[in-house]
Amino acid sequence: MLRVVPFEMGNASMKQLLGGKGANLAEMTRVGLPVPPGFTITTDVCRAYYAAGGTMPEGLFPEVQEAMRRLEQAKGERFGDTERPLLVSVRSGSVTSMPGMMDTILNLGLNDETVEGLARSTGDARFAYDCYRRLIQMFGNVVFDLEGYHFEFLLQRMKQRLGVESDHQVTAEGWLSLIGEYQGIILKYAGRAFPQQVDEQLELAVEAVFRSWNNHRAQIYRNIHRIPDEQGTAVNIQSMVFGNMGADCGTGVVFTRNPSTGERTLYGEFLMNAQGEDVVAGVRTPKPIVKLQEEQPEVYGQLIAAAQKLEAHYRDMQDIEFTVERGKLYLLQTRSGKRTAQAAVRLAVAFVGEGVITREEAIQRIEPFHLDQLLHRAIDPSCRPDVLASGLPASPGAAAGQAVFDADTAEAWARAGKKVILVRSETTPEDIHGVLAAEGVLTSRGGMTSHAAVVARGMGKPCVCGCEAIRLGERAFEVAQADQVAATIAEGEWISIDGATGRVIRGVVQLREPELTAELEQLLSWADGIRRLAVYTNADTPEDAAKARGFGAEGIGLCRTEHMFMSPDRIPVVRGMILAERPEERAEALRELLPMQQSDFEGLFRAMDGLPVTIRLLDPPLHEFLPNLEELAVLRSQLTLRQDADEEELQRVERLLRKVRSLHEMNPMLGTRGCRLGLIHPEIYEMQAEAIFRAALHCSEQGIDVRPDIMIPLIGHASELKLMRELVDRAASEALGSRPCPFTYRVGTMIEVPRAAITAASIARHADFFSFGTNDLTQMTLGYSRDDAEGKFLSHYVEHKLLPANPFQVLDQEGVGMLIRWAAGQGRAVKPQLKMGVCGEHGGDKESIFFCHAEGLDYVSCSPYRVPLARIAAAQAALTMAYGEATDHEASAQQHSAYSA
């Protein structure tokens, strides 16, 4: 097991072992860029640490001390020396980038004696004491788990006492007094003194960073992004360079291209006389990177050259952290930059145009969830918003919600069904659950590379940062204009934010729907030339169908006809049909519904001219169209007690109540619904089938290419489908009469009952297609009621790794997937050309689409706005199957051989 690897001994291929940060530091060192020397403690050690129950592997620290000796020689300084002390940073570095989720400690190696040596060797006591107080604060927070407010309160009180606003205005004496107070905080709340032995500091810091792999925010982030727990994190120990030594020093973050738009221009921020945490934590609002050209033109030139070299080397936009010490540039990190959906698409197409990557590589670089983000709503340009203030446009999209001021409230209100905007001075990694719950994020401090901006962009949330006109109170914020309070927004009041322009707006603004960009159209056309799976849509109206077709849908995979009955003008007719006491009454109601249904289907056929339209006959139980049982009982009681009650109204309510009670079932999801309803009340399905064929004939006569697929829901036995198919075929014959059929129709079934999957061979004899209804198939296979499970126990199961993911979002391949695999094989053994697809929520999920491709299904069907996502994911599935990917074992072997070489 490799445990300690110096930067000069590693390279980019060792990412699984060194983590992303360590591998990139090694690669930058290898190609001759100015990287402060250091070494990496590998992810193998992290895994061993957790395998041993949170105990560091035996013999590790002698290896670390040996690496420190080599580092001392490289720097000409000595760890713990009182004259020329070596100081190091201790930073995490996971395999998959997790910005801000784990812990960092800077300036490690300072104590009461070495700080004096640093002051003498630099000739700057103020700088030395500033570094020491930062170390104590970080150490207290990371190693001893002390809340940051203990230290922040003392820092603000000291600044008020000295009459200064920013850190660099604090005198050496001010920092020295604060150091004593900080050490008192450690002693009081940690129960022990701040360690003066530098080797002890290093051991405690390394273990704390490994421990941070399992902190709450890191676990939430891994769950969101489906990062395996077993990846672990590396720990990077790197010699310090200082951006806070004076006016010719600074620190910053720069992207080689704009991460919000993809524009080919250097994008970033910097602060002079500051350390890196000041920028990424949003402690001070930084300056745009172009200003560095004015303040440090030589450094700016070096930075541009390094950025160009790194982008060319990695063939991707880079996110670079840098420090300037005494006018010299140092690179502390590079990684592929987090980007918005807009930027991801634009960059992928641009890199192909520049000859940097192939079309196939461009497709593989797109995260399908990016396409969910790309179809963001924006503020309608025709509205006149009441703009309160403006900040930095940190993450695009627009959102409206009720203002909340802490992450816990944001999460609680969102769970209660409220839309919220999280408003903070700046977010910290501890706020991630609030960011996840919120519609968008607004901060008063920080820049476009701050924590809030990076996390919001990664989640596709609108974000406005650095809005300095707002002053936050405990449960409200004031908007200042010319030193006057122009407005006050209390918690719960509605605001809107525009992440594309940085505007903060009072109230709710009208939003417009997004459109496909030229770059996305190009990318999707490339994907269409690669993918094998067809992509259909779930649509119940001509408007949804047209929208989906505009997004590239190749047909309708699921039209839920019950949604057509829910409009206010149809509910009375549907209820009349349900409440009918005699067959003639029911027939009359169905005759009234028939032209309505025919019109519905004509609209769909016109919208999807030349493409298949899969129409599912009525699926839900009839009671869903009737008033709530409890509400009816209350109304009946109220009418009974009223002396002036209308007797006719009372009889109507009682009749309705009796009918609702007669239809009531203990478990309606497993009751009289789907084909069971069609078998008991065949006249309902007969009306729908007649409407379909009338609509198809009418549209065909108008020159529309009609391709109806009629789907029978909830089949569990072949005999059910046999009878239902006969019903449909009979309706077709009656509608056509003696005329030849001008179109081809198919009759199939939704496989959503486990028995249907198991007996697929017998069912296939009566089917032209199978559509896997993975929502119900998941419910029935796992025994989970979706409505109850997601709100009660399912999140607990996912958080505690009882399930790898929510099975209603990501297909359960071991269970539900096995049923699909079996049914597909059995069905095609009977009918080799049997058409098959998925029409549940999983039709828009990347992992589930990969499964569908691997199992040889013909199509996936998803909501209109997920059609572009599915097109990309289907192409990625084809590329993955074609080229394959190295297994973790092979990648690990490559890394070990690279190190040995």
C-alpha cells in the first residue's frame, strides 16, 4: 500500500491514489510550473483509517516525518525551527472534486516560539502574528470542532476597539493580544492547550482532515452527486507561500474561461495582502482579475501564461488557485473548473471547434443534469421588476421565494412545501442543506468564486453574491442607498433573484421558459448521431407534445388519459358517469365524453405528425374523480344541522357520499384500477378506444401521419390483455367499417406488476409492445408506497446507505432491473421484434438510461424538459458500451506502476 508520495514522484494518472488535488499538484510539478513543494498522504491511508475504526495506520508518521525532512531540504527551512521555521498547509483532496466540503489548515508549524522566528526572518511582526492567529482559529475549528463564532466575536470586538475595519489594518500588538484570547478559547472549550509541539500539530491536523471526509456537509454533498463513500480523500501537505506579507503579495482564484458563460476570457478574483481562504470563504469582497494587470502587470503576464499552459495540458477549462509572495507567482491548485450548464455546453462545442477534443469527448464531458439546469427559467423581459439592489451574477437562472436567513429554516420551510430564498452574509459548507432546499441563494459578501457561488452553480441554483447594499439582521435585511435605509425585507416576505444579472427584486416576478441555444442544438445533433435508444416524451396535451418535439422527442411514450378528465368543464361529466345508477345514464355520460376525448387525441396526433403516440387507457381508480370522503361527511353533517338546508342538496350530497363509500378501497393502488376497471366497466375503455380511432381516421383524412399505440395498464395476467386487445380491435373494426385502415396501430401493455414481468412470455403473445412502468413496478417490487416512503423513511434509508439511491429516481437494477431483464428476454423469445421501452421517471435519469441501453430496450420516455438530457445520456451510454471504461482495479494498477516507474 502506497502511503506517502512526494509531488515530484506523482503524475495526473494517479488520481485514484493521490486524489484530484494531489495528482494535479504532482502533474504541475512534473511540467515545471511554480508549485510550492510538498507531498500527498494517499487515499489508501484514508480507507485504512476508516477500516480500522478511525485509527491511523501503524508506522505512518515516521514516513510522514521522512517526507518532511525532504521538504525541509527543498525549502532550506526546518519544521519547528525558531529562526527559519518551515510552515505547511494541510489540505484535503478527494478523487472527485468536492469544493469546500472538507477541511483545511494553513500556517501549521507556528507556536509561541516559531512565530517570533517568523517575525525576525521576515522583518514583519504584524504578518507573523496574523498567520499565528489564523492557525489557532483553523486548528480550533477543524481539530477541536469549536464553532467559528467563538473566534469571530473576539476578532470583531478587537477591530472595534482598534477602530479598524479590515484585517490588514490590525497592528502587530492587536494580533498578539488576540492570539492570547484565542488560546484561551481553545483551553476553555477544548479542555486542553493549543499544542506547541509542531509534530503533534501535524498528526492532529492530518487525522482531522481524514475525519472531515465523513462530516455532515461532505456526506450530503456525496449523496447529492452520488460520490462513493469508499473513494476517500487524500491529504496534501505543502510548504506555505504567503499572500499576506504586504502590498506586493496577494492571493486569488482564476478560471481559464468564464465558468458561467463559457466565454474565452480569463475570469476570476484576487485580493492583495490576503490569504487564500479570504477569497473562497467570502470574508472580503475581492477585485476582478483584470485589475491585477494594473497592480501587478508582470505577475498578470505570468498568470496568463500558466493558465494557457494548464488549459492546453488538461484540454479543459481550469480552476486555478494562486498566491503571489513578494511579487512571485505560485500555483497552489488546478482542477477542471465547476461550470454552469450554459458554460459546459458552450465549452464542449468550442473545444471541438478549436480541435482540442473530439465530438465524442464533448458528449462524454456533459453531465446530463447540466441540461436540466440549462433549461432554466429567466425573468420575462416584458415585466418591470422592483429592483431593491444588485450584486454579482454568480449562478444563472431566476427564482422567487420567501426570504429566510439560516439553513435550518430554509430546509424546514421547504419540507413544508414553501419556496424559499436563502439570504446569508456568506454561506459556509455547513449551509449546504439550506442551499439544497432553497430556490436560490443571496449573499451580502463574497465573490463569484466564493463557496455560495461554486455550490449554487454545481446544483443549478440561481445565486447572487456580494450584494453589499443589503445589511442583514437576525430575521430581516435592510437595503441601504446613500446611507439611507431604502427598504426592509422581513423573514417570510417574497423576493426574487436574477442570477444572470445580479438583481435582487421585491416580490414575485414573471418568469419565461428557456429555449435551446445554438451550442446545445449542435451538441444534441452530435448525440443523435451516436445514440441507439430513441427518446420519447410523457405528454398529455398538444402543448406539452409540441414543447417536447421542439426538444427533440421522437414520439410520445406515455399519454395519461386520466389527466384529460381533470379540467373543470369535464369533472361534472366524469362524475355523472361514475354516479350513474342505470346503464343508460352511464352511456349518456360516455357519449358526452366521447367528442372531448376525440378532440384530445386529434390534438396529440397533429402535434406528433409522423411520430408514434402511446395512449394509456384510464388507469386510476374512479374515486380519484370524486370529492374527498371526509369532506363530504362534514358537508352532510353541516347540511343536516341547518334548519334552512336545501333538501334536494342534502339528498345529492348523501347520494354522492354513498357512492364514494361504495368505491372506497383499503389500498386503492392495488384495487379496481387499470385493466381491472376496463374489464368491470368495458364501456369506459370502449369509449376511449372509439375516440382514438375516430381521431386517427379524421387526422389521416387531413393528411396527418398517425401512428397510435394503445397501451393497456396494470396487466398481471395474459388473459386480461387478451380480452382488452379484443375490445380494442373490435372498436377499430366498428370505427373503420368496411374501409381499409389508413394507418397502422399497435396494442401493448405497461409492465408494472411483478407477475406481468415474470410471465412476460405468455403476455407477449397478445402484445405488440411492452412499456415498463417503472414507477409502479418499483412500488410493487420493493413494497414501497411512493407517496408515503419518500416523505417518511426513504431519505433515512439513503442517508444511512441502506439503499444506494432513491429507487424512484434511480432504477433499482438489482431488483426491478432483474424483472425488466427477464421480461425483455422472455418477450423477445416469443416475438423477436417486440418493441420495448421505459416510461417511468427513470426515463430521464442517466444511470437508468445506461441500464436501458445495456438491456437492448428500444426507447426511453421522459418529461418534455428532460428530453435533451436523455438524448445526451443515451449517446453517452452508447459510447461507454462501445469503448468501455477502465475498472477501478485497472486504474489502481496503472497508478501503482506509474509510481514505481
